[in-house]
Amino acid sequence: MAAFRDDNRRRFAADPEGPWHNAPVPSFGPLGAPLLIVGLAPGLRGANRTGRPFTGDWAGDLLYAALLRFGLASGTYDERADDGLVLTGARICNAVRCVPPENKPTPAEIATCSRFLADEIGAMPGLRVVLALGAIAHGAVLRALGQRLSAHRFAHAALHTLAPGLVLADSYHCSRYNTNTGRLTESMFFNVFEQIIPILHEKR
């Protein structure tokens, strides 16, 4: 991954959009949020370029539209890290923090980043729901929490109780491929949020 990032720096050094981030992408949103959204990895021309999760590609268009629609963000999403968008009720990270070659992280890369995901989850005192975008993110969350994958099968719109007061929610990844093929529609994605919003507001 480090070599791939170095190659990207050379490839895009003269990009008219300015210098690319080309480094581990930090999480976005408040640690006090009740919702953590876990993606797969930074996209080459998305978060790897802008330095903010799901910013600059199609997946971000759909994700941030959902967060704004359900009152978990404020402002306007404009595909830039300096667009002024603020997350108010959610935090976003990725299972793998650096862009992987061909956008396909290896099992070893996922395992290496697992401790960062575990730390992320542990640092959120009011966490109620973890939303995994895709099967890889789903598995990464379970491994980070020491849970058995066989006990919690991935399925779109599935909800899994991992511990008292902590739910893992699943969605197909909001990638252009999934939306173009009809595997995930906007209404399907919004339906997942409709399921988890009441959980976020439950009294402890």
C-alpha cells in the first residue's frame, strides 16, 4: 500500500485539482455520535484524493444524501473536504485506512487495520449502531469486536445485536457498481436508515 501511495503521488503530482491526500484517511464526524458507519477503503479518486471518507465519488453522493435526509448531518455536500458539511449524529471510517491497489484490500491488509477499527469503536462512548457498508466491512467489524462471523451472517438490511445496547446493521455498499446494477437502490439504502434511526434515539 505504501508503494502504491508513492506511485500515486508521482502520477497525480501535476493534477489541476491540487495535491492529493494519498495517505491514511482519518475518520470524519464526532466521537460522541451514536452511529458509526464503516466502509471498505478509501476510493482512489474519492477519499484518497480529498482526505475525507466518501468524499469525491458516487458512493459519497448517496451516503451524504442519506445523512442529510435523516438529520445526521448539516450543511451541503459538494464533493470537497472544505465544503462545510458537518456530521452531527454519525461518524464515518473505513475498515482499511489507505487506498488499496485495484480497490481490493487483501485479507492481510484488513487484518492489519483491525486494531484501528477496534480503537475507533472503543473511543465512542455513546455508540448505539455500527452500520457496515458491504460484507467486508461487516466482517471487519465482527473481527475487531472479537465476534464470530458464523453467528452474524451478512444480509442487506439485517440487524445484529452484538452486545447490550450495540447493534450491527448491514447494507450493500453504496458504490456506483451496486447502484448501476440495481443491487442497491436509493429506497433500499434509505430503508436501512429508517430501521436504525429509532435505535439511535432509544433511551438507555
